[in-house]
Amino acid sequence: MPNIEAYDTEVYPINPSSSEAVFGYEFVDSVQETDADLAFCCVPGPFD
């Protein structure tokens, strides 16, 4: 996610379970609340 800061457009992190922010971008509850053209799905990797 750190390299998303270089992306030159709006960023909408989606997380219905949070009202906070990530890298300065506030979470929204649903992709339907955005005008996004492209979506990235991010999941955590396995913990060793």
C-alpha cells in the first residue's frame, strides 16, 4: 500500500468495519460510495 501514495488520482480504501484512515485516506463502507474505475483487492499475507 505505500506505493499507492504515488498514484495520481483519488484513492478509496474500502472497509465497512472501520471509520479510520490508512495513509491519510479515509475508509468508505462500500465501493458503491465511490466513482472508482479500477479496484485493487488487498489481503494480508501469511504470518510466519
